[in-house]
Amino acid sequence: MTSDKQPAQEQDRQPGLESEMTTAPDYAPRFAASGRLKGKTVLITGGDSGIGRASAVLCAREGANVAIHYKDEHADAEATVALIREEGAEGFSVSGDIGQKDEVDRAVRAVIEKFGRINVLVNNAAEQHVQDKVEDIPEAQLKRTFQTNIFGQFYMVQAVVPQMEKSDAIVNITSVTAFRGQPQLIDYASTKGAILAFTRALSGNLASTGIRVNAVAPGPIWTPLIPASFPAEKVETFGQNVPMGRPGQPNEVASCVLFLACDDSSYLTGQTLHPNGGELVGG
């Protein structure tokens, strides 16, 4: 668990580096394995750190081979692959720009060549940029945020779904901001709303195939994205405004990802889980 307060810190790059954080996020699984993903292959975008790392390690503990896709955070990615292997699973990493369809297609081909197929896709990669005024959001930032956060999910689904089968699963990471907005993250919140609609529409589109599509909408979670997005004084009080009075840890979101990835959630599709510290939101 985390303390109520984090040391003041900030980073000057998106989506941030876990290796440079003061007070490391808690990625470690908290329970013994029960084989819920035994024999399956999981692909996690943004898998080098934060929620992606925690999900990768948990899926590995549950018996899956795990591939992670990341941008260019090579040291963090290497550390995550090592953690996957410590769980006795096979790990694999591939880097690239998730906002470019040809790079996504290349990455998916590499994972399938390595493991034979992909059973679970976790669309986690995201970036965000703080702007106080909507008119100050540059066109380049607007396009980049949409490319990473929602186009990347589309491209991944288009590349992965053709080889999926009945009982396979897609888990899209949206956000509490999809439900209640965030005045300083207008473009980010808009992409997360798009992901919510994407999840619901895609779940209906794929229901007859037996492929389930669900989402997770985290609240304030202690990941590299936070010091990469906000000034140090904001980071210091991050997450204290929710009913539980603290930010969540990545491993508190990973358990939701696992539930939706495995057959425990066999009668759920088009749904959203809310690990957000007690904030009540619709949907």
C-alpha cells in the first residue's frame, strides 16, 4: 500500500520513467498463483511500467506468457521482462510508436511469431498533457494524445482480433476522467471517453464470436504518468481528494485487469470496473 503523500517530484518526458520515481510504485502481486491464465499469451501495451508492469507480472504469475509493447523506455521494459521471468513465465518486449498502424502491425506480428498467438490484449498505453485553457492546447498535442490513447487501441484491436478465438479477451484501460472529466486534461479525458464508447461498441460487435471486451477506469494511481504530467507541488498531494484519501497502486488495478482477462469474468462484456478510491461515477 502507499502512504497518503508522495515526495514532491516531476519528470520532463511523457509517459515517464518508473526508474526515476522517488517512492517506487507497488507492482508486486499480493496473492499466490491459481493458474487462471495458464497456457495463454497476453499482450500489454505500455507494459514497461505502472499499471502495465503490474498487470504483466500478475498475468505471468497466473501462468501466461507475457509480451509487452512500449515506446522507448528500454531500461524499464528490460526490468519488467526480468520480473515476468522471475514468475516462471516467458517474457518478450517490443518497442515502437503505438500511434502508427504499421508499427502496431509489426509489433503484433513479432509477438505472434514468438508465442504462436495472442489470447488476451490489454490496451493500456496512454499519455496526458496539462493545459489550463482549452485554447492553449496545441494542434500537435491534440493529435498526439488521440494517436496514442485511442488510435493505438484501435490499431491493436484490428491487428490482434483476426487470430483470436472464443473465450479470448480484450481489456481497455480508460479512466475516471471519462465519467467526470478533468478541467486541465481536456484532450486526455476526451480520449478516455472515446475508449469507453469503443469498449461498449466493440463488445457488441464481437459478442457472437465469444471474445469478451471490457474496460478498467482507474482513478488516481501512482504511476510514472503522474510526475511526468504535473508540477512537483501537485504530485505531493496527488490522490488525497478521493474518499479513501490516498492514491492507488498499480497492483490494485492489475487485479481488475486479471479478472477481466480470465474466465472468472466469463459472463461480462461491455462493462467497466472502477478502482478509484471510492469516487462514485455513473456507468
